[in-house]
Amino acid sequence: MQATGLIVEYNPFHNGHDYHLKQSKLITDNQPVVAIMSGNFTQRGEPAIFDKWIRAKMAIQAGIDLVIELPLSYAIRSAEYFARGATLSLAHTGLVNNIVFGSEKGQLKILKAIASLLATEPPEFQNILKRNLNNGLSFPEARAETIKEMLGDEAFKAINKPNNILGIEYLKAIKEYDLPIQARTIERKASNYHDETPGQSEIASATAIRNLVYKNQIEIAKSYIPEFNQNLFKSSIHTGKGPARLKTWEEYTLFKIRSLTRDELLDIPAISYNLANSILNYRNKITNYNDLINRLTSKTYPKSRITRALLQILLRLSKAKYIEHRLEEPAYLRVLAVGKKGENILSELANRAKVPVIIQPAEYLKEPDFNSSDRLKYQLSLDIHASNLYSLIIPAQSAKTGNKDFTQRLIALKDL
């Protein structure tokens, strides 16, 4: 059996995702589809609108055959780490021979050229990059200018688009690890990744849909969700299983950062020495999360990096632990849900996976253990810790109990 891999967040699953899924099946001869999905927190540095199990249900109702959770240690990192963890997870299944991702223009050739350049960094690239850095450009600006000089204007335009950025990192990981996976891309349709309001199309960005939900414009938001997911979308909100309370999370963030030492801040992957100093300078002066973000954001430290850095503080990511536990590659595949072809895929996965397949975390852990010398147990502890904190910002009181990872059964389409 061979399968198509998708790298997703589904925050929430919407009409654009449905288009991407259908097109992916079309160009890969309707192979089974395996999705690597972020858990309860996303790469932009925020809690997901619904928990990972609700979003996994949306995925299998849409036609995904297997949903695997992207470990937290990659899900809330930079694009490079996010893409590497997701791509290697798909490779570790032993099943996936295609990855299909969305891009702004569907220009696979130019994206591959950029990825190859970044993966190999030949002497010419290094020399031009150094010159641009010496001219006072930030690293992202210097790299973009270097790519423009070596590959032309089209490459320069491509590297600054959010979907392209991730796509380039997927392609780079495939090249660096020599993975037996073919990459394909589909042009993003209608909305832009960061659009904050819907346009005239039936497709709106996930950002725009979340904004509608937080404004309590549920019926409007629902119109951008596929019909087969609308009941789950509405019932999850009406029963208090979502959306996550962002204000509560933001206040907890301000609370947490006031308790850390400089050394503890410097152990956070996204925090440099200068950024740690800025956090120490502002943390007792600022009483509003967004004000803190704005104060810390600069040309050197974009907003996305700041939000990820603050999230990494709360979720206990550690540079030292990353090195100690050799977390360059995922230590396991955590299965959240199985769809129509899922049971057959699970059987194949058990035989062909290159790392342990986890369905019940209780078989590996009784509770999170951040002192474990076992890389699998440590990495899994981060995922469970994230779920436990996320449960505190779900509106429904009944959903606030922790350790759901130990009690939640595997979600199967046949049971829904």
C-alpha cells in the first residue's frame, strides 16, 4: 500500500482544505490519505480553535484516512523545524510516497530550485549572504536578496509567501534526508493565508473564520465550512468545547513570563540573548498581551517568532532537552483518528512504520515525565502537557479535566 501525505493544521477544516484534499486525491490516483496534523497548539504560536480530537473528527469526516499528530516539539517551532518534523513523520510511516501541499502559484520548479539552494548553500550563496548581512540586512532579508541575485525575481517573489515558505521547507527536508517521496503542489484558491476577513468567494482563510467565531458570528463562519462538518462545527461551539479562550491564555502567558530567570528564558528555542533581555525589560511594565507582542516585535524578531517564543515558554520546550534527546527526528507516530480506509492503513502502518506507532499513550507513560532519559517518553510528555494546559482554556467546565490523552479512545469514522 502507498499513501498520499498532507501536512495540515485544520484550524478549523474549511472549504479551502476540502478543495486541497479533493485535488490531492485527483492527482495521486485516489491513494489513501495520511494527514500529519498539529495538536492543540499551532505553528503561528496560538492555541487551536478546537482541540486536536475535534479537528481530527473534521478531517476524517472530510475523507482523510489516517490522522497522525505532529509532536509539539515541531508543531510550535519555526517553519524549518515544523516542516522537517512533519515530512519525516510522513516518511517514517513507510507508506507515504507523495506529499501534496498548497502554494501561492503552484510553481513547483521554482520552489524546488530555492529548496535545493538552501539545502546545499554552495560557496557562492554563502559569500553573497555574508555580503548582504554586512550591508545591514536582517537574516531573512539577506537570504531573500541572495536568492534574488542567484535565481531571479520570480524566486524572490515566491520566498516571501507563507504557503511557499512551508512548501520550500518540505522540499528542503526531502532533499536533505534523501526521502523516497515525490512532492506535488496545488495552487491556493481564492483566499490568502493571512486574510483576516472573508472575500466574495466560498473559500475564506482559517484566520478569517476564527475571527468570525470570536466575534460570535457563527452562522457566517459556518458558511465557509463544508456541509459535512457544519454540525460538528456548531455543536462544538454550542456545547462549550470551543473556541479556546484566548484571553485566558494570554493572561496565563503574562503570569508565566514574570517567573522565569534569564537562564530559563535562554533555554527556550526561539529566544536569543537580545530577545531575553527585551522580555526581562518589559515583563513587569506591560499588563496586556498584545502590547507585549508589539513591544517585542521588530525587524529582527517578527511577530510570528515572538508568539512562538511565548508559547514555547508555557509549553516547556527546551534547547538543552532538544539536544539531549536527539529530537532531530520524531520518536513516534501518534494516531488520533482513522477514516474509511483507516483500519487497513493501521495494519500496514504497524508492519512498515520506522518508529513506534502510539494509539494509547498509557502503554508508554502513566503521566508526563520531563526528567525521563527516554526520548520517546520525553517527547510524548510535551504533547500530554500541552493537552492538559489546553483543557483549562476550553469554555465548558466539564472539559477542563486533564490527562485526556490517556482516556480518549481512537476516533474512528464508523463510530461517528
